[in-house]
Amino acid sequence: MWLLRVLALAGMVIGALPAGAAATTDGSGNYHLFPMSGLRATQPGPEARSRNAARTELYYGGPVLPKIKVVTVIWGNDVNKTTVNNIGPFFAGIVDSTFVDQLKQYSTNLTGVNGHAGTHQVIGRGTYKGQFKITPARKSANLTDASVQNELKDQIAAKHLPAADQNTLYMVYFPSSVTITAGRAVSCRQFSAYHSASPGTVGNNVFYGVMPDCHGGFVEQTVASSHEFAEALTDGIPTPGSHPAYPQAWNTSDGEEIADLCEGTRAALTVGAKRYTVQQVFLNTTKACSKGGYHSP
């Protein structure tokens, strides 16, 4: 997999991204995109399997979200009702599950490969802070990443959303009628979801995930949500290009996060009597994708 720099100001247009590809932007914003092809893959190809055996996630000195607190944000009145009714229980389960336990190996009590001092954070289980439906001031059916960021900041300032801190992740769910553009990449064409942080430097960040509705049903939503959740937790601040650098946390040398290497692998998360579908993630300890079944608590 590779990272593609989106030069929005230069007018470069992204075409279809191959399975496993992710994208970021220049200084106008940092995005780590989950491509549509990766979301809808049913298994990793043989090239990915052989490639992963030689891969390692490296630490670049940036922060993780060690005690993650998830807030689900419903963008207006028209978000799919299945998502509205079920995404909260899904996150209440995954934050307090064996899915998170396996990520402790991505704690940051080490020096980065670039010589940057680690943040000495230990990843543990988190909490779900609840679901909040907002009435966005930005009512366009065509949104940019900047408009999503600004709406979140305004809603937080107005206390319609819980206050931001350096463990809080806002996962934002949109109606199918809303299109989001990140650089020149378009939701449900080039990408199915992404995570980012505003600002793209350390300190006072708003960490967020953008979760469009691409008409794929709730299983696709939980697969994309688990993908972005795992990557935001272990690499809160993406940086541009295919050469990861501080303030990124865990990436391969060519910019792949822990879920990128395992697109097409799925497993069950059992929460009480309910079962959800999640994506597996890459584990340094085994040099392979994880093999859960997961459960909560």
C-alpha cells in the first residue's frame, strides 16, 4: 500500500484508489483515507499477505489516545436510523473490549525511530461518552473537511458536544445525501471514511472521524468505524505524504497505519447478546493481522 499526497491547491485530482491505499493532504489538512475498494474487499490479496510478513509498525514520537473517549455525532435529522440506533451500543462495546486490549503493544514508552522522545502513554480500555445529534449550521449537501472541522469546533464551543481533550474522539455520521470532500477526494467515490486531527500539530487537538453513508448497510459502517477507531487511537495526528514523521505515532515506513494492512479481514465483536462485524488490525507481535473474535467486557 502507498500514501498519495493530495495537492489540493495545485488541483491534482485523485482517481480510484487501489485496495489498501490511503491518502493525505498538504498543509490545507491531514487526512488518512479508507478507500472504497478496501472497505468492500472480502479478503486481502496474496501480495498483501506476503508483504505483511515483512512489515513492522514503527513509532515516530507522536501521541496516541491511551484512554480513548468516543463521542458519536449525528449530523442532523436524516442519518440512517439503523446507524442512529445502533452505532452507540457498538462503540460502548468496542471501547471496553479485547479489541482494545491487543493494542497495548502500541503504547509509547520508547524513543521514536526518528530519535523523537516518546510520549510515555500506555493504551488501555476507554469509555463511550454518548451520542449527540447536532443541528449543523453548515447545511450544504457538499461539505469540505474544513467545514466539518469548523462545525465540530462551533458545536463544542456552544456546549452541544462534550468538551474536547487529548483522549476524545468524535466519530461523525452523515446522511447519505451529504458528500464530503477531503482535498480532491470525494466520499463514496474515492473513500469510505477517514480520521484526522485539528490542528495537525500536537496540543489542543480535536480528534475526529468522518463517516459518510455509502449505502452499504450497517456492517460496512461498523467495519469502517472499527478501522478508523483503531487508527485514530494509535496514530492520532496523520501527516502528509508517504513518508511518516512526527507528530505521527505508529506507521510503517511508507505511511500505512495498523488497519490499512488488514483491509478485507473481518471478525465478530460480541457485546452481550449482540454481535457486530469489525475489521482486524496488524499486530507487530505476530507480524500478521489479528485473529479475534472479540468480546466486551
